[in-house]
Amino acid sequence: MNINTVFTHLPSRYQLEEFLLYLSLHPEQFPEVVDLALNSSGSKTAFRALWACEKVSQRWPEWWTSEQTLSIRHLVMTSSHTGMVRLGLSILYSLRCVETYDVELLNKLYDLMLSPASPPGVQSQAMRLIYQMVKDNEDLVNELWLVLDEASDDFNSAAFRSARKNLLKRRR
């Protein structure tokens, strides 16, 4: 199967599900999907391939290598395509193997979470990933609570407020 052709013409989530069924029988082709997501010149093709990668991270996280995970981290740090950033954040969240004290990534996540220019999906994904990274460190989690307490309810979207409210429920 030509992976590039699949993602050039993937019109809907139903076709994505069909491809994931195929991929479940041919996991050796997953690295090609990751390469397409990270190295495709067509942004639609790359986005669709990254969408498949997100689903794989949720269903088969063991397929991911540390090199692929680092590549997704790099995408989150450098991409200006907010849809790709959102999918990258979702992948990192699903894999749960992000280095806990990656200060550079934490700073980027705070920037994404608090920037009014960030779409609500990116803000809430960044918030969830920050919590996942800091929840076991009392000082860092307290810093998160302070930031969330100061975040204005009227300034941000309903998605931001909902994610914020749900995280604040976990406060110890």
C-alpha cells in the first residue's frame, strides 16, 4: 500500500478508521506514517498522517520509539501550524513518556496555554500535558495551581475554562 497516496486523499475519519484497521495488521508500516507526518511537503498530507499517528498513540503506544517521540516533541516546539501542534500535544499526552522536567518543553506549554492567540484545543491540551509532567513534583504542581488560579475566566474560551476547572479539582 502506498502510504503517501492514502494520506493525500484521506477524506474522513471513516477512511482513517479503515486505514488504522489495515495498519493494525501491518504495524511495520507505522514508521512510514510517522516519516510522512514529519517530512511531508504537503501540509494536508502531513496533518492527516499525524492524525493517524495520534490514533496510534492512543491504541498502540508501544509502537512508538524514543526517536519518534523526540521528533514529535520537536514538532510541538517549532511548528507554526496549530493543528499539527494540537495533534503533537495529544500524542505526547497519550505516550506518557515525556521527560518530567523538560524545562524547555514546559515553558513552551505554558506559552501555548496562556497565549490568547492559541486555539482553545491547543490551550487545553497544553494544560493537560503540563499537569501530567508536573503532578509528582510538589513545587511544580503548586506553580501550575497558581497560574491556573490567576488565569482569567472571562478572557479564555469555554474549553480553557473547562480544562482548568477539571484540573483544579485534582488539587491536593
